[in-house]
Amino acid sequence: MVRRTAGLGALAAAVIALTTACGGGDDVSVQPASTPAASTTSSAASSTSAGPATSSATTAAPSSASTSSTPALGPKQDYAVGTCVKDMDKYAMVPCTMPHQLEVSAVVPSTMHADDVKKRGPYATAVCNQHASTYLGSQAWPVTRLQAGRLPEGSDTKDRGTRFVCLVQEFQQDLKAPRTDRTGSLKGTLGGDGFFAYRVCGKGRVSTSNDVELVSCATPHASEAVGGRLNGKPGQTFPGENAIQPAALKFCTPVGQKFLGTKTRKDVVVAQNSGGSAPWSRGQMVTGCFVEVTQGTVTKTMRGLGTKPLSTVR
């Protein structure tokens, strides 16, 4: 797994070949355990803070990557929701019972910003992110191995420029590359407890590190994704840090507490990771929720830890 400066969010850019995730620099501060949690205001990219499980949060900009290469085009493809796509070569449709890399989560007719590529791209990203939430069964997909993106419009051999073909895919357990051998559908995969089978972890604390390394939760880690959501609507203007951060904090705190099974721990804190104006301008309006240990790492999940000694998950 390649290290990326400036945050977690959707997934490290180094492992993402399909989606455009959030990005930017970090400004980090930590709340003392005895004080109420607060989100700090910093760069347009992100801001971070953390505190105890009773009331803490982290804010940081997720990383960014995009893939815009256009492969040689094959025959006209009539993509539909649930269609599976072999790979990113010619985006050829295949039965979902066959090995494949991609799956169509939505086909959205749209000529919005058709004459302005710089605006159309971010708008399309935000649209497809929303549809990925519905298709996968959770708005928390940006902090899992399941990622969203879209068919490059130059590769749409049927209705180029008049629709968005939204795609989802699964990354390998080690996060190094997307799976190309998957069979079956991803629809509804993250519903209920499904999220926990695909969540990602941070090797270090997401609230204090400027060089976060994302890892499989089966390896030693200090931070563990517990949920998330999408903020705003496609095309919406960034509302400002002072609006995003308190709302993310309010959302993530009970999510983290429920995950831990306690509100009183001081050695494990709840964190939130939300992109600022820079990722928002790219259509990435994401909040990720995490819990993290204040010292060292763990090798097991902290789900349901409650008041048990931290040594039980070390």
C-alpha cells in the first residue's frame, strides 16, 4: 500500500484506478480528553480534530485520483443497471456470472454542463456517488473496498455526452488493485452488517498523521472505519467548514459510540473525516466515521469492545 500525504477518505489515490476521491492537505489538532469535542477550521482541503468516544471528531480531506484515459472503442454497448463490465480496456459487457471488474450502478440521462467539461466532470462524480450509495446499500461506501466511478464519456459508444454511466467495483483485500475475478453482483452488498466485511482501516491515527497509510483491517491498525455519509447535492456550492464539520461531528459521534458499545472510553476516540472546498469542487462530498486508539495499534476489530481491556484486541 502506497503512502499518501493528506488523509484517508475514500481510499488512497495510489490504489484507485476508477474513482475520483477527495484530496488536499491536513491541519491537525487534538482535543484534550477532558474537553468537549470541537472541529477546527483550517485549509480549504481539510481540518482534523479528535477527542474521547463521548464527543470527539476528526476532520480531514480524503485523497484524490482520477483516470481519464480513453481506450479503443468496441461496439455500441447498451449499458443498463446491473450490467457487468469485464475491465477498463473496452468496457465490454459480460454476464455477471463471468469474472469481471466493474458493474453498472446507474445510467442517468443528463446534458447538465454539456458545454463545460470542467463543470460536467465534478457534477457527474457527485451524481454517481449518490447512485453508488443506493446501489451498494450504504452511504459509507467511500470508506470501504467498494468504490464508485463512471464510464469516461469518450468511451460511451451509444449515447456519448447525454448520460452518465455510473460504475462500482471492489478492491482486493490488500487494497493494491481492483479485483478482476469477481463474479456475481455487488448490489446491496453493504446493507446491514455488510459494511463491516469491506471497511478499511488506517495503519496510524487518522486524526494525527499527515502521512496516512490505508491497510486491510486484518493487519495492525490504529484507526477503523465505522460508517459514513455523503454531504450535499450534485452542483451544490460548498457551504463552508463551519457548516460541514459540526454536522459531521453530530452524525459520527453516535455511530462510533454504537460501534464501540460505550460512551466513556478515553483510550479509543471517535473521529470524522470530511473533505473541504477542494474535494467538494471535484464532486466529492464525503464524510467518513472512524474510531482510533490513542496509542499503539490493534490487530482485531474494536467493534463491541465496550469496557473490556484494550489488550483484548491488541
